[in-house]
Amino acid sequence: MWKKEDSKPEAGTSATPAISASSSSPATPSTPVVSSGVPISSRAAACISQGIRIKGEVTGSEDLFVDGVVEGKLSLTTNSCLTIGPNGHVKADVHAREVIVRGKIEGKVTGRDKVQLWSTGQVTGEVQTDRLAIEDGALLRGKVEAGRQTNKPAELKAAVATATGKAGDSTSVNSGTAAN
């Protein structure tokens, strides 16, 4: 009987951690499920909700959901995603890995990987990104630079090397060309 009772508490002990593990596991996924429903990002860590107004510089390294008003500069580093909610209004230069616009942005938008404009999104200003997605109904007014930027720095380096290495030659060619 001692062995049976010893085995029962062990089974009960092993069941208890399973229950606590399972109860902590659903709590963890339920939080991202709730937050992913609103900010469209399963990793959303910060939220500027409707009714909050920020003037100045906002920086960070976490995902950010903005449904309020931000004026100034908004810069997220590393693998951060910025989501402007349907009630969000941003008058700022924006820098993030990924920018999702469901509200309004006025200023320069730089999405290192991707910028998405949902049907309710409005951008007035400049957009610079590798990939740009625009849904029907979205509004975009301004300059757009989309596509991989990897070739430009290489071309610039080659042009600078050519210009500095052959400055004397190009001057003599130019003067010779002007004489003809």
C-alpha cells in the first residue's frame, strides 16, 4: 500500500505541474492572441491608446501599437514593428523594420523591410522601403522609393572610387572634350 500511495502522490505531483504548466501555457498564448487581435502583431509589447497624446521623440526596441496622437519623431530599432491603429494620427518621421498603417501618418515613413497601407490608412509624405503593400481604399500622397537598396550603396562606392581614383584623368578628358 505504501508503494501505491507513493505512486499516487507522484502521479498527483506530476499531474500538478502538468496542470500548472498547462494553465501557464494558455495564459501566455491568450495574451498574444488578445493583443494580436488589436495591434496586428503577436509580439506587441507597447501601446499608445486612443486619448493619449505624445509630443517629442519616441524610441524603442519593441513592437509598438499607436492608436493615439504622436507628434515629433518615432524610431524603433532591431526587429520592431510599428502599427498605426485606425484611430492613430502620427505627425512624425517614422523608422521601423515594418510599418503597418491603418490610421494617418504625416511625414517620412521608413520601413526597412516592409510598409503596409490598409484600406483605412493614409500617408502624406515620403515612403522608403524594400516592399510596399497598398490595399484598395488607402491614400498615399508623396514620394515613394520602394525596392531593394543594396545596389545603390555598391554603385555609390564604385562611383566614388572612380571619381577619386581618376579625378585627374576625367579633368583632362573633360578639358579635351570641351576643346573639341
